[in-house]
Amino acid sequence: MRALAVGWELSGPDVLAGDFPYADSFASFDAVLVDPQAVDGLWQGQALLEPDGTWRVYPGRDHGFSKALENLLLTRRTEVEDLLLRVGGTLVVRVRPPGEPLEIGGTPPRRLGRYDFLPRASLVANPYHLSLPQGLRFLPRRGRDIPTVDEDSPFFTYLAEFASRGYEACLVPTLGVPLPAFGRVLAQNRVGDVVAFQLPVGSGHIVFLPAFPGADPAEGWRLLAGALAELTASPLGPTAPDWLAHYILPGEDKLRQAQQQLESARQDLHRRVASLRQAQVEYEAYQGLLYPRGTQGLRVSAKKALTQLGFSCSERTPRFLLATCEEGELLVRVALSPHEPIGPAEHRALLVELDRVRSEERRDARGALLGVVEPRLDPRRRGWTWSEPVERSAREQKFLLLEGTELWRAVCAVLKGTPPERVRVALLQGEGKWRWKD
């Protein structure tokens, strides 16, 4: 396999480095890897950056620069089309934001962008239509969240290895057509944006991969070379005609049956893994009592824990829970302090809400202040949870001071087999600082 890297720092025995204007014909390689930043670098510094922020040239006054640039992009685009349609090769494009285009003055003016080397093609997947390159947009969107990666893709190892390096843009179709109808989504971020995509064009492929800035050139090529070799090894094109399925070799039917059985087993395994992940999420909800994601995360974990203890919980406000059981009611306020003991402000807020619940709703609820202090530290290394005025008020007014660590210990005891009613009674009868005793 012969490969060319244009503007992309890759090092290895089978890849040649080249620049956009002077490299050999793209169609003379099996795979071409292009960083589109190499394209708009052609005019930045040569054109005028005008007050409106646009790079602009004027034919007739640019010494033929704009004409030469248009001819260069047309030549490279033709070579890419030959690479894909006639050679059956692969074009790998590093996904970058669209950048600053060049405007060529005229009536009307013309624009050149960093993705104008992509082929002109019209793809159809009934009932959808996708035209290249104008059918794809590259939206600036930075992130390091790539939780969804196609495990069956040849590029899985590359994407998994460098996912922490992050992406700079995502792919969006201009007319809202679903990208999976035309190709293979290789990776998505947490909100479903496509950050890696494999698109069959003719007898070849265009593969869009995240930028992964700072990735090691040697390691990057090692992983990409294996993926490209696997992609180009098949003698068949990426889109086989329907009639080809009727020509079956002896023994091929058994192979297909075995593949179907493995696919069924894999789907069953994926369902079991998803079930285990969901169970793990249920347990992680209790860990929020030790290291919560803000006060809202602490409230969610407190509700989960109190429900496990047999309380029926309703959310009063973003900071209050009303936990009800047959033994009584607890009005719980959650409080989180990153650095210092929880002070009187939280105590006053609890008393105000407790008075309202007792007077307006006629509920005989007991007050409880659930607190977590210095969550980044191991619970065994944390300082005082409550300030001295809060502890004194709790003793005088007989409400509960409940540390997240102690509620977590109580939940652990119930999960081990302790009757939940025993914990509920201890909570409802406790005053001041509460400790769970096995």
C-alpha cells in the first residue's frame, strides 16, 4: 500500500509526506491523508486580509494568483475523483472547522474554502439525496467526549487510542438527511454529533476522522496503516450490486449461517453488557453521597438512598426532599460545602421550610440536614462537617445532622441484609449528629 500524507504529520515506512501544491498526483497512491489546514494556508499571507475579516484577491491585480489557485484545486479534485472512482482508493480527511475562505473579486465574487478539494459527487439512498461537497457542513465544536465508537470498524483502535486528544468539529448534512443512510458512522459525541464518518464514493471511500491534535505521528500512522490496509484489502467495491448475492460459492452458505449465529450471540452479549451497565449506574447513584455532582447530584443520591431505606420521597424544591414512611416523615435539606464546615445559613433555610410545612401543610415532619464537606478528599481525611453553631442548634431544636458518609453506611447495611425499618426508626428518633450503628 502506497500512502501520501498532505499537511498531516505521520511517520512510517509506507507513508510519504507531501505538501498540497507540489505532491505527486493523488491518484497515484492507494490512500491519501489530508489535513485541510494545508489548503487555506495556500492563500493566507498571499491574499489581502481586508477590514471585514475576509481574505480577498482581485483578478487582474494578483499576477495570476487566483487563476493558478483555482487550477490547482481543480486538479487535486480531479485526482481525488480518479482515486475514488477509478483506483478504488481511500481519502482520509482530518475534520477541522471550515476556516477562513478566500474571496475572488468579481461579479459575482467566487469563494474558495479548505474543503474544495473534495470530489463533486451525487449520492442517492432512496428517498434521500446527498451532494458532495456542499451537502456536508463542518461545524466548529470542540470536545473530548467520544463515548460511542463503532467497534467493528477498522478504525476502532485508532479512535479509541486517541479519543482523549479531542475533536475540533463535527459533520452535519445541510439538508437534514441522515448520514447513516449513506455511510458508516464511526464515532459520535455524547449528544449524537458525528465526529467520524466513513462514506463510500464510487469504488473507494472517504473517511472523516477527528483532528486529535498532538497525536504521536509514528503511533498514529501505525494504527491508521492497519485500518487502511484492511479497508483496501477487499477486491470488492464498498457497494455491491443486489444481483451479486445470487452467486454463492460452495460452502459459502455455511459461512453465512455461522456469521448470523455469531451476530445473534454478539447482540445477546451487548444486551447483557447494557444490563450490567445499568445495574452499575444504580450503584453509582449511592456514591453521590460521598462525591456528589453539586447540590443537585447530592439531592438525586439522597433520594435514591432514602428510597432504598423504604421512604417515599417527593422533591419539594431543588434543595429539599420530603421522605415519608409509616413510622413518620423527614424534611431533608441537602447542603454541600467545598472547603469549610456547613454554617448557620443552611440551618436557617431548613427551619424556615420546616415551619412552613408544619403550619401550612399540617405535617408533623422532623428536620434533617444532609451535608457533604470537602468532597474531593477521602471521607476519612475530611474536616468537621458542621460548624459549632449548627451543632448547638441541632441539639436545642432536636433536628437531625446527617452526613453523606453515614447515610451511605446505612444503605450498605441494608444491602447486606439489615432490615430497612431499623434504619428508618434510627433516623426518625435521632437528634443532632447521627451515626449509624450496626
